[in-house]
Amino acid sequence: MQTEEIAGYVKKWGLVAGIALCIYLLFRYLLPLVFPFLLAGIVSVLYYPVLRKMCIRFGIWEKECRKWVIIGAVVLFYVIAFLCILLAGGYLCGQGQSILLNFPFYKAKAVYFVRQCCCQVDDWLQIQRGNSFIEVSGFIDTMWQQSSETMIPKITTYSVQMAGKAFQGVLFVVITVIATFFMINDYDSLREQMLQSEVGICVCKTLTKSKETLKAYFKAQVLIIILDGLLCTAAFWIIKQPYWIVLGILVAVVDALPVLGAGLILIPYVLYLLVMKHFGMAFVLFLAYLGCLVIRQTIEPRMVGNRIGMKPLYTLISMYAGFQLFGVIGFLLGPVGILLGKEIYNFVKDKKLTKPTDNRK
């Protein structure tokens, strides 16, 4: 019996390792090649039911003009998405330009802050005021000079690379739009073809089960980011921070990252305000930090853990592992990979359990 248990554990973890390896290879090598079609598929799955209902309601679904309606609807969808991205990018660029124009002012504030900290250190060490600042300022000047010397060649190289990336981006958008049209237009026939093969049935069942879990996960993360963003934006507005919208959104996005969290921005900001003796502002941001912790610790276990059956610890591990393997996009791919792996494992396990019954019949 003990040997059978060991063999069962070996088979179980061998299956888990095989699924994990397949998902890694899928994300590493196949995903970049099919990403435009994957994005088109996601848009088609979400957009097709709404578009079909509207066309049936107006009686044009069975007519020849359906193709033109689909083309117009697809183009309209991507135009609206592009305009939203353009508006957001324009606002961020405007804020960045404002920061660059006021750079001397912020540099002077940073120097004053460093001087105050160095004076505190001099008082603690009982040495003459200004000695620490001389050493620190010399180190900062050296680092600034070295970074300036290496920054210009990097900017030139990056500009040349961006020219090639721009063409790839245009090609990516065109392929995605065309693929979305064909997928929506041939949605029913593509689905029927997939259901005619065993592999297609497996894919459809896995996608159907994963659809709700992924939807719950994305809804939870979006809700947390929105609540954190509103809270932090309000906090920065209360302390009259000129870039309150940008900082509020930035804190909300950073809070979604594992290990880092909202404290990566808020805690240093609170310490800065304490050193500058702005205790009221520091207290407001500290309350915002506590609010972000409460939001994530209360909402995430309920919406993410209970609804998709994945504990917050596993979510944290998957996001961190995804970041180490795939970079920033791994924050998203990690949990997605765990959910897909879980559904594939359950499907294979259920199929193995039903085999003996089928043989008896």
C-alpha cells in the first residue's frame, strides 16, 4: 500500500511538473508569436454576444450587410480603445513635461531635504554641521556625472530601436483588427470545428471553466486598483500635491505588484514629510497607506480566493514567479498560468477517473 501511495504521489507531481513546463514553454515561446490572435480572440469572445444580440434585434444578422456592420463595430471598438490610450498617454506626457520644466525647483527641494537629513546625522554623531552633506553631495555629483555620460548613448540607441518598434506596433494593430473581424464573422463555424475533435473539446472545456475564474480574478484586481486609486488620489489632493492624479494612479498600480505594494511610494513620502515637519500631510498619507492595506486584505481574499479557489498566498507566489520569469507582464501571466494549469490538471484527472468506468461498459 505504501508503494502504491508513493507511486501515486510521483504520478501526481509528475503531471503537475509536466503541465507547469508546458505552460512555461507556451508563455515563453508561443505566446509572443500568437499574441495578436490571442488578443483578437479575447475581444471576439467578449464582443460577439453583444454584437450578435444587437444585429438580431435590428434584423440584420442574416443579411449580407452583416459583414459591413461587423467591420464598422470592430473598427469603432479599436478606435475608442486607441483614443482612450491616447488621452491617457497625452495626460501622462503633459505631467511629465511639467515635471521637467519644474526640475530646478524639485532639485532644490531635494538638496534641501538631503541637507536637513545630513544635519540630523551630524547632530547625532556630534560632529560639525555640514561635514556629512559635503561627502554626500560629492557622491551625488559623481553619480550624476557618470549617469549623464552613459545616458546620451542609451537614448540614441533607444531612439533607433523605437523606430523599428513603431512599425511592429502598426503591424500588430492591423493584424489584430483583421483577426478580430474574421473571428467574429466566423465565430459559430470556428466553434463547431473545434468541437468536432477531441483536442478542440478539451480546449473548449478548459476555456469555459477558466473563463469565469479569470473574469473573477480580473474583476477583483480592477476593483482593488480602482479603490486604491480613489483613496490615494483623494489623499494626495488633500495635501495639495500638484500631481495628485498621476501619483494616485501610480500608487494603485504599484500596490497590485507583489512584495512591493503601496508602501514603496507612500512610506518614503511619509518619511520625507516628517523630516520636513509637515506632520498633518504625513498623517494623511499614512492613513491612505493603512487604507490600501485594509482594502487588499479584505477584498482580495473574498473575491480572488473564494470565487476562483486560489488562496492569496498562491496568488502572491504566482505573481512573483511570473515577474522573475517574464518581467513586468509576468504579474499577469503568473496567476493566469496557475488558473490554466489547475483547470488542465482537473480535466486530465477527471478523464483518468472516467476511463475504468468506460472500459467496464
